[in-house]
Amino acid sequence: KHKQGNSLSVSCLWLSFYLPVSLSLSLCATIRASIRRYKNVVALEEKELTMVDDPGDVDGHQDMEQIEEEGDVVEEIPAATAVSGLLSKSWSIASAHVPTFTGGKVTHSYQFQHSVEENQVDDDEDRPQKDHQEQQQQQPERPFLLLPVHGDVALVDAERGIKLGTVRTNSSGMSSLIPSNDNDADDDDDGVDHDDITSYALDHRNQTVITCSRNNLIRQYDVNKQQQQHQRVQLVHTWGRSGHTLPVTNMAFHRSNVFLATGSIDGTVRIWDVRGRYVTHVYRPFASEHGGGSGRLSVTAVAWKPVLEELIVAIARDDGSIAVHDLRDKDNMDRVVILRDHDSAVTSMDWWFGNNEEFFVSTGRDAILNLWRIVQQNDDDKDHGNDKEERKKRKKKKKKASATILAKKPSVIYRRIQTIPVYEQVEGMVLLPSDGHHPNQLQIVTAGSKGVLRLWKAHVVPGHTPQLKQVLEQPSSQTFGAARGGYLGLVL
């Protein structure tokens, strides 16, 4: 028993000495291995690493190129540890899932219609060369969409839903913008990209895109059709500052593609000659005593009359007023038509022609749709009252007038003939083209804050007042719904 007790005490003393030593040795080995791995990672990061499968490699080898130097033995490193030091030097992003639309104005490419009249109006010196290129491209043009996305405009194939590129960054992944040397004080704001596009417009040939950025720089891009299924947007001109004091929110091309209208939050609209890139007209809001509005006068919509021979533009503002200007009557402001039949911002305007009748349609956030009949009336046909002295004065003026003076241009009168409650803030409206079966039928589609599409129709008969009626409404199971934000626009 005494011997067994002695051996047990010796064993306990041996274990008490061996265990701490072994634990210390294993801990030291672990620390040394960790330090060795860290040194290897740092050494790899400091080396010049050769790109894997370099596209510019002229020797034609497609294998992974080895990283080695004489005298160095590189220990195998866990992938999770080495990747952080290698990704930034050996790899680049090949593709990523990014949004294509973040809200705003959506534009659909126009149906290509080349006519002799457009060539007569367009005085572009390069027009013959463009006509030759258009004749060579006999294949049908693919429709595309322009979608605002994070301060840029994306070009999307409308048939396949494939993103073809963007305006600021073309399809090759390179920026289309030329660096600006402007040192404005406003450019120092943190978190604001002053090259963000606030408005854009597409010409009726689907070849030119004009943009205006947050810093009021206007740029011109060309949509180049390099292949049947590939398009690229390329910067061709920087026009300079727009002249507006606040951001531009509306832009629209005239049917001739010669004139461009830009509308701003500051309430002004500028008309540009696209060929020379200069301003021809500036329209400011009228004072309230002259029929204009008061309060918020920012431009909410700009629309050109869809007639090639006429230069008439309608300007809608946030106070519900609409001013219709004729560019050819810039010296006679009395012929400006001012409509004051909306109580809130006007969002959409358009003209309709048919059966020797002409109508104007306007919608807004006051949840109503107004229909106007356009009538031309001579100044002599106006009712001047029964004042005899007034009639004598007019007779004397007629006698003094020279016979060589041309007759005055008839005044244009917009008579509101119908106001329809839509029961939602209308954000978009389109006029459907007349078909062969019903050429005299006015058809309107509206969309708004409740996310419901509505179809309105009226049969136009000469000498009678048309009455718009709702004939179709989107089923509740298919509506976008007010809970999801409703519709913010409508594109045909």
C-alpha cells in the first residue's frame, strides 16, 4: 500500500508538470502558424499580381498564369482569407443585378415615318447623308423605351425587355460625359450628383436625345444603331447652361425636330433651335391681372400642337393655368390663349382633329377632364357692344387703313364644352388614334392616383357638341391600385 501511494503521488506530480507545458507548446504553435499565414497574405498583397486570363494576352494562352518568384515558398492559404486580398487586383465585375427604372417620365420610341415634308422643314446640312443612311437600313426598327434610373436614362428593348445601355454610361460601360471644369459653389454639396438628369426628350426620328441635368447643363446624344439588336447612346454636343434659374422638369420636341421646348420650376419656358443650339423665345407666366395665375407657377407640362406647319405650344403650370402661344406671333401677345378652368396642376394636354373639327383636351390633379372646341374668329366678328362712338371709331380706322395691308390673322378661341369628373388625380392621358371603322370617334384613356385605367369616347358630328362618356374601366383584379401608389404616367 505504501508503494502504491508513492507511485500515485509521482504520477500526479508528472501530470501537473506535463499538462501546462504541452498546452503552452500547442498555443505557441498555433500563434506561430497564425503569424506565418498573416505574413504570407501581406506578402501576396504587396506583389505585382498578373491578371488571370488577361484579354490583352497576345500569347494566346488561356490557362491560369502562375504566381511565383524564386526563393519563395508560398504556403497554401485558406480561400476565405486570400480572396479579400486578391479580388481587387485580379477580378472585375462582369454583370450585376441593378434596377432599370426608378420612377419618372417614360418615353416610347416613335413609329418611324419618313416624309418629304419633314425634309423641307429640316435645314440640317447633314440631312442628305442621314437620308442615305436611313435608306440603307431597310429593316424594321426595333421599338425601345427610355426609362429614368438613378439620375440616368436607360435604353431598353421594348419587345424583349433587355437593357441596351444608358445615356450617361453607354453600352460599352464607359462614361459618355466629358468632365466639366466648372467650379461653382453649388457643386460642393455632399451627396448630390449635379450631373443627374432631371429631364430629357426624344426626337421624332428616334435618333437624338436631349437631356438637362441638375446643374442646368444641356447635352445632346445620338442613338447609333450599330447592329440590328444593339444600340448605343453617344454624346455629340454640350450646349451649355439652359438659362433657367431652377431645374428643368419638362422637355418636348416639335414635330419638325427643329424646335425644342424646355420648362422649369422657375415658371419659364424656353424655345430652342436645335440646329444652332440657341434660344428663340422665352415665355414667362402672366400676372394675375392679365389673366395669368398666382402662387405656384412652376411648369408641369409642355405640349406642341401635332401639326408640322404650325408652331403652337401649350404651357401648363402648377396653379392650373394653361397658356397657348404661337411662335409666329411673338410681337402680338394679345393673341395668347390663357385657360383658367383647372384648380390644380395640369398634367396632360393634347389636340384632336377629325371631321373638320378641332378639339383640345386637358387633365390635371384636380380630378377633372376638360374638353375644348377650337374656333377661329376674325377681330371684326367680335361683339364690341352697342356703343355708337366705338363703331364710328372702327369705321374711321378702316377708311384710313391702306388697301395693301394684309388682313389680320383670325383670333383663336378655346371654348370649354365639357368638364368631366374623373374621381382621381389624373397623372397621364393619351388620345387613341382613330381607326378605319370609326374615323370620327374621339377616344381618350386616363390614368391616375387610384391606379385605374379608364376609356372615354365621344362621336364627333359637325354642328353638334360631342359628349364624352366613360365606356370602359380596368377591372379591379387588374388595377395597380392606390395602395401601391397608382399610375404616375401613361405612354401609348
